[in-house]
Amino acid sequence: MIGGRLKRARDARGLSLRELEAAIQGLVSAQAIGKYERNEMMPSSTVLLALSKALEVSPEFLMSERSVDLVGVDFRKAPQAGTKEERAVEAAVLDQVERYLELEELFPDFVVSMTEPKGVAFRLRAIESAERAADTLRAQWSLGGDPITNMAELLEENGIKVIALTLPDSVSGSKAFVRRPGHSDIPVIVVNAEHNGERQRFTLAHELAHLVLHVGPLEDRDVERAADRFAGAFLMPSESMFRLLGRNRTSISLGELAEVKKVFKVSVASLVVRCSQLDILPKVAYGRLWAQIRSLGWNSTASNEPYRFPPEVPQRMERICLRAVAEEAISEARGAELLNVNVRELDRRLMGLSLV
């Protein structure tokens, strides 16, 4: 039935029933659209085309019988404008994941499912225990102590869908699960597409913590602190930090930290916090550095610290789509629709002319 998909598409566009009525120039009333969403009526083919055009989806999407739902959504910071924006984000996530799944169905051998990490290290009873969990997951994923080149790519290689969306600046990201009847849940991490690469990488690692950690009797604030500790340890493993900075320092310059950030692709602020966690710096030196960072504005979202990294754009879905078009498993028109670009842009990507 069309109801659920129609409502999801409307939520994704942030439209009320009356606004959608206006968008289709009053072809049918808001009351009629409400009945479509409740599956009490079915639109005519003319109305269906008008709705799909206004909502920027295909008629096939609205008529599809594929059933997907989003559960366990947990925004790191709730959108300031409230539930309407949350519904829009959730609908956009479902829309993109569904297009992703359609592409994966073309190449079953390309599907990667997440294996839930096992072991007592992931049963958290204290904030500091997150350090061990991060080290254990790095070992299970065969990462060793090397810096992570691309967090988004790493997560997708391990069965976690990464969705980059434009979100309010106060929202870093969220974890969620996509549920399909007869299938295992698909873990998803949503990241703010407008944030810089350093912040995105930390968000991805933080939300990864929420996916893999089984938290004991900790307050919400401590759960977030544990996820931050996990993120720091996962991105900046202790042995690598000791190798680059030493074990006991009385002082570290911002210039030295700016050079080290190029290795781990994290912010200078994250490096300073990590130095404190590992007791590389005493409290006095940590406080002095943090005061410098605050005076420079390097602890803000508008930081202009050196060696900024571009956003990490998830590429796996696009690679599958380009393969599908090249092998004529789908048409160029369908490929463009799945990537939410026009055919001309898809042609450029097929020719390697729009590489980011």
C-alpha cells in the first residue's frame, strides 16, 4: 500500500498535508492526501504522478512493497527545531538506505553484514573500560595500531551503512537500525555532511561505540563520556600515541600537535584530551594547552586550526551503482535516480570527471 511511503516522502521534504496540497496545486485536498497515507484511499495515476513530482521521488518508490523501518534512532544532540526535523531526517535515512539495498540486491556477493563484536571487553561498567573495548575491536578488525585512513570506508567494509546528511550544526550524528521482515537488522550511522573531516571521524567512532558497547549501570552523561573515550582510543591508539609523543611530557607545543594531527586525522583538541587520558601530560600542562585552544577558538565548530580535513564522503553505494550501470544491470536513468543526481552528472561520474 502507498500510505507509509507517501508519509515518509512527505516527512523527508518537511511538508505538512496542506503544504503538499499546495505543491500539487490543489489537485486533491489535504484531507484526501491524509486518507492516502492511512491507506483509506488510493490516488489516481494523475495524482500519483503529481505527488511523486512534488516529493521528488518516483511513482515506483511510492508503489513499492518493500517494507523497511528505522528503529533505535539516538541523535547525539536533538535537532533544535524539534520532532518535525527528526522525522525528516529519519525519512531521508530510510530513503537512502532503501536505495542502497536495491543496489545491493543486484550483487548479493557484494553484501557485507556486520558481525557483532564478542567478549567481555564490550560489557561496559566504567568509562575507562571503553579503552579496552576500542583496542579489542581494532584487534578483531585486524587494524593493528595503524591510523585509520578513512573511517566511513572502514565502517562500510564491516557492514555498517554510513549516511551523510545535511543536519543542524548542533547535531553531529546518530546511530540507528534498519529493520526488514525476514532479515537481520542493518546498523546505520548518520553523520552531518556539513561538518569537517575531523569532527565527522570522531562522530563516526563515537556512534560506533553506541553500536558495539553493552553499557552497564551508567548515567546517560557517563555513557556519552564512555563513547567519547572509545572514539579517542579507536582513532588514536595508545601505543601509536606513545610512539609519536612519548610517555611522559612536561609540555607539548600546539605546533607539534598540529603535525601529529596529520597522522590521526583528528582535531588538535581531541589530541590534547587524548594526551590527558593517557597521562602523557600532567594536569597543569593540559590546562595550559586547553586555555590556548579556547583562546584560538579551536574547540568550536568554526575552528580554523591548521591542516583541516575535508568531509569523509561514503563511496560504497556509488561504486555499486556505477558497477550496476556499467554492467547494464540497471539503466542510466535508474542509476541517476538511485544516486539522487541527474543523468548528466551520472555520466560525468562514469567517466571519472566528478571525483571528490
